Amino acid sequence: MSHLPNHADDLGLEDGLEALRAESDFSGPIDPADEHDSYDHLALVHESRTEQLSTVIPFVERGLERGERCVYVADETEPTAILEGLRDAGVDVDAALESGALAVHTAADSFLRNGSFEPDDAIAVLEDAIANATEEYDGLRIASEMTWALHDASVEALVEYESKLNRLLPNENGIALCQYDRERFPPSVLREIIETHPHLIYDGTVCQNFYYAPPAEVFGSDEPERELDRMMGTLVDRTEARAELQKRHRHLVRQNEITADPDASFGEQLQRLFDLGCERFDLELGAMARVDTERDRFEVEYASDDHEYLEPGVELPLSETFCAGTTGVEPSECVDDPESDGYGDARVYEEFGLQSYLGTYVETDAGADRTFFFVSSDSRDRPFSDAERTFHHLMAQWIAYELEYEERERALQASNERLEQFAYAASHDLQEPLRMITSYLQLLDRRYGDDLDEDAEEFLAYAVDGADRMRDMIEGLLAYSRIETKGDPFEPVDLNAVLEDVREDLQLAVRESDAEITAEELPRVEADPGQLRQVFQNLLDNAITYSGDDPPRVHVDARRRGERWVVSVHDDGIGIESENSERVFTVFDRLHSHEQYEGTGIGLALCQRIAERHGGEIWVDSEPGEGATFSVALPAVGESPTPSR
């Protein structure tokens, strides 16, 4: 049989098990076994009838589809079970049997047709069967149950037969699948049998057999020396494979540590990824560039190290770089031989002397697209592996996410700045007309107050009050808009001291309402002290204001919840309907009229914005007439605030 497994006319592993490889629970490679570069002799080691049939049925079905003659040699499996399995797979069994494309035999009329088993006789029978099959069909495909050998053949004879198949099949148009029941064959026998098969099927997987012993080793005089060479080669291969897996694992762990570091800036993380990639891919330089395919533009944005040509700010035509290959159908490109890879006239090769490249196109929804790549002026002695490409792709995915996040952050910052500008204009430009309105209203009252009747005085008072309330709302909007941009840096804050300051500010309200404010020992938190004072001021003032008819009773406490402290302000006031528990935090949305309770409707919205800036939250638990508890979650000292991304 031909040694080229991908040729359309071959019978071999690629075609012979194509149906198996399409199964979701089947996996397989494969590379040729050492000293046996064809794919025509397989051993199926199975532990159950289900496992056996799930391999054999697709194997035979594929042969019939390809126009081969298929022979099944049954021993312990009833031939009807094989035929029914093929029917369930959609094969027209009756037509295949009638035409001769399918035949089912027993060991008695095949391996033991002369009354006993002789390896040379069995090989001769198989040669004749292949010759007869190829007169009418594309080849012969045989699947044999081997349990008959337990009582009709010696181990030596069976090993001899299987080894001689390895001489016969590469030169004939045939493929053989030998089935061994692991529950029936002793381990010592299976060990010797396995060594005679270049490829094995076990547990739904096709394996290259590292323990394969070629015929020259089985029958040659130098068998011990060749077996020793093979064993040592296997040990080396496995040691190298294990070392490579450990290396991949270490790199993945390091990549996760780098990308998950909350204290590192994007630039710091990117530099560490560059260093990791240079080590992983054995390349000199990692870089990221802005690219514009329409303008054929390439501009280096970051580089991991000093480079004669690729420095941040350097611009080139995109078409003169290896990165041009990432802009096609596939978003990644590997170059290990610029001449053969189509970059022989590229500037980065001819002038810069770059020989190797691994890069990925990073598309963003906003801002410029990028390419993330690694290069070297040294040529590679091997192509980039799938594992290396996958590792690079994972890094590029993180880059894409971070770029999107950075762009959203910039957009949000710009939006906040515009909001602050608007709020400033509102506080400045709108307050000036309001001051003028108030001044003229007061002037009217002074000059003509004695001439106004009772209704006119009332109307004038309404106008002045409305102007004052509008001024308060504008000032509140200004304070709300500046929570992010005008806040102070976070620092350890003693909440006991903050509460004491607020109590002093509220002395007049406390005396007038006969309020009682008690508190437990409060913790230290990581926060902006001025903004926390605003929170306590609003919550305590609300607790006093909405106390109802009885003197206010307010209690402040705190409890630890993970990395946060939850500070709560309890009151026994009028309470809040549960359906309004979110509404109370909406800007300018009031639950009560100005006649009932004064206020701008922005205090709790301000508290919520402050809590969010600190990476926390605020909520209320309340029932009408049962009081309310407002709780704020704040980061404990030593825990960095983490606003949601």
C-alpha cells in the first residue's frame, strides 16, 4: 500500500478511520510509526462489545462507501450482530452481500481453513484475497476478531503472523483491523501482540504505537540491540514531551498571573507579556502597532526593547511588513522563511533583516485596529507549532479586551468631562440669572411691599422660594457631576471621626427635633474622607427629616462582609414602600412634595454615586411605618477599591 496517507487512492489510517474520526467521542492523530510509514495495520483493544462495534461498524461502512471489498471474520460475535449494526448505520447490507462487496466469515473458514493455524498459510490466504478483491474493487478491508487464537494458536505463531502483515500490507492494496478483547487475552500476550501493530485503537483514540517492533527487529539477529534503541528513543521522546507540557503549563500560569494583576497598568502588563512571549517563542522583540488597511499605514505603538528599526512612533507602509498577512481571511500570520512565505521583497525583510514573525490582527470597535506580534532577525529551524499559535492568540484576545476597555474608559472620561463642563455652565450661567431674579424680587418687596395686598405678597414669596430651590438643585447637580472628577485620593479613614464631625454639623437639627443618634464602634475604611462626610450628612439628615411625629431615633453600626465593611444607618421613621427602594436613588425624583418635606431630591443619588466611586454600593431595607435602614458597602483598609468594569 502507498506510504502517502493523504493520497486519495490510498487505503490507510486517514481514509480507513475517517468515519471514526467524525465521531464526537473519537480522537486520533496521526503520525506514521517509526520504520513503518503506512497506515494499514491497526489493533483494536476493546473492553466491551459496545466499544468493539462502535469502532468496527464505521470502519467497515467507510470501506463500502469507498468501493472496497470488506470482509469481517467473526468468532465470538454473532454475524447477525455485525449485519444489524451496519443496517442501523444506513448500509444496504443485502445489496452489499449479494454483490460480494461484503462478506462475513468465521475463523474456521479463514485462519483455520486447513484445520490448524500456520502464519505463512494465513498470509498466503490474505494475499490471494487482496489479489481477488482488487480485480473488481479498489482494495480489501478486513476486520478480524482474534479470540479464536486463544485455543487454536500459540503466542509465537500469532506474533509471527501479525509481524508478517507489516511486510505484506505496505505493498498491497489492503488494510487490516485486528480485534483483541482485553478481558479475554492475558496481559502478557497482549503486550507481545501490541508490539506488532504500528497503530492502536483504544478507548476511542487512535494512537501511534511507540512500542511498535518492526519485522526486521522481530525476525532479525540484532533484535535485542534494536529493541534497546527503540526503548531508549521512547524514553527520550516521552521525557521531551513531558518537559514541553510542563513548559507550556508554566507559561500559561505566568500569562494568567500577568493579565490578572489588578495593581499593574496596561503598559506594565503589556511589557511583561512581551517578555513572556519572547521567551515562549524564542524571538527577539515583541511589539504592537496601529494599522489602517485602507491607508496602508503601520505605526509602532509599543516595543518590548530597543530596536534599530522598530521603535515606537516609526511609520511604514503596512504592505511592507509581515503584519500585512494578518489582514486577510485569517487574522494571524506565521513567517519562518520570508522567501518561501511570499515576503521576499518586503522592506522588513530586505532592509531590516527580519527573518521570523508571529502576529495577530486585533480589531477594535472604537479607535485604531492593532497588530500584536513578535519578530526576530534569526531564522527558525522549525515552523511555529499549533501550541505556540494558540498561546499567542490567547495573549492577543486579552490585548483586544484591554484595548476595548481602555477606549471605553477614555470615552467615559470624556463624557464625564463634558458633564462637568455642562454642570459648571449650569452653576455659573444659570445661577447668575437666578441671582438677578432673586435680587429684583427682593427689590420689589422692599420698594412696594407696603403697597402689595396679601395675595401679591404670597405670590412674591412663592417666586423667591422657587428661585432658591432652583439654585439648590443646580448646586446639587454640580456636586453630583463632580464626584468622579473632583474627588480626593483614597486614604484610610476613621468612620468614628467622620460621624462625630457630621453630628456637630447637625447639632441644630438634633436639638430642634429632639433626635437621639447612637453608634457602635465603627471601622477604618479606604475612602475619600470628604465624600464619606457627604454620605453620612445625607443619611443622618434624612433620618431626622423623615422621622414622622415622634422624636428621631437613629443608630449607626457596621459589620464585616468579605473584603468590605457594610455601614448601616437605622431609623424608626416613616419608612419607604418596597417598590420605591430603587427610585429613591434617582436624581431629582422625590417621593414627597415640597410642602411635606423640603429637599432637592439629589442627596441619595449623590450617596449612590459616591459608593460606586469607591467600588461599593448602597441600598435600603424598609417598610412603611417601620423605619428604614440605609446600608453602604465600602472597602476595608488594605483592600483596593474595585469599581465594576
